[in-house]
Amino acid sequence: MQYRYATEADAPALAELFAANHHDALTERQRAEQGFVQGRLDAGVLRAMAGARELLVADDGGRIAGLLALSVPTAAADPSPPVAGLLQAQDALEWEGRPLGEVRWMLYGPVVVDAAYRGRGVARALFTMAVAAASERADAVVAFIEAGNVPSWKVHVDGFGMIPLGDYVAGGRTYSAVAAPTT
């Protein structure tokens, strides 16, 4: 398995993986068992993110096994409601005793792993790569997890040790902000 930055040529496969695991494409049972991603990341958006070096991928001999977005949250021209909510809540959320708004941080996620590769360390390797990639530009990586996305909580908080910063509401939905140090 090769872990690398995505290229623009990866965009169609990334879009297919993202769409297959989107909240709206899954049944309630599937969401409860495997988690989900949200947002509107189509091939065009993913191509632009790859061109900006904002996507990490797990590549199994040409097959995309997983993806993870890592970006500067304030760089988004039109942030999604959860990202906008996180930006609005950052002064009420604390990281290591300081308001998040006073900390250098990068937005971690979404992350998605192809069903055929789950349980094989792909998400952990992407997480490790993201933390290392962010280390020169940020003190923390910060993600949001929608209330009810228990699988994501288990992976990121219980599994990777990301630290809960608090909850916020955006677009009528509740999210938990979680973070991990980059050092």
C-alpha cells in the first residue's frame, strides 16, 4: 500500500469512493455500522483539492483504498455548514488551555476507507500521514464528527486518541470538534 498525496488524475476514483460512503447513499443501518461522510465533494472539487495538495490517499496498486482531506479551514471560499460552524465556534472551543481560534490548526477530514480495506490499518496510516504533513504548518489537526456517527467517534477518539474539544450546532445538526497534536 502506498500512502501519498492525491493527483488530479485520481479525482474520478476519489469521487466514486466518496459518493459510495456519503450519508445520503447509505441506509440508517449502514450509517450506524460503518459511519459516513458528508458534504458535496464531486470530481471537480476533489480535482481542485488534489491540485492544492489537500488530499492524502491510500493507493493499492492503482486502486484508491482510502482518502483523507487536510486543509486550511479559512482558505475555503464557500465552507460547508459544519466547517462554517466550526470556524464560528472556535473561540468557544479550547485546545491545550487556549481558545482554538488562537491556535494554528488544520482541518482534518473527511476521511473514508473503501469497505474492502476496512480493518487493515488504512485509516490509521492516513491519520499518521496527516499529522506528519500538518506538523510544519499547524499545532493541531481538528475534525468534526456529526452526533450519531458512532463509528467515526470510535475510530478517531477511541482508536486514534483525538481529544474532544466540545460540541457546536450548524445547519440544525450537532457536531463534536475533536483534535490531535501534530508534534
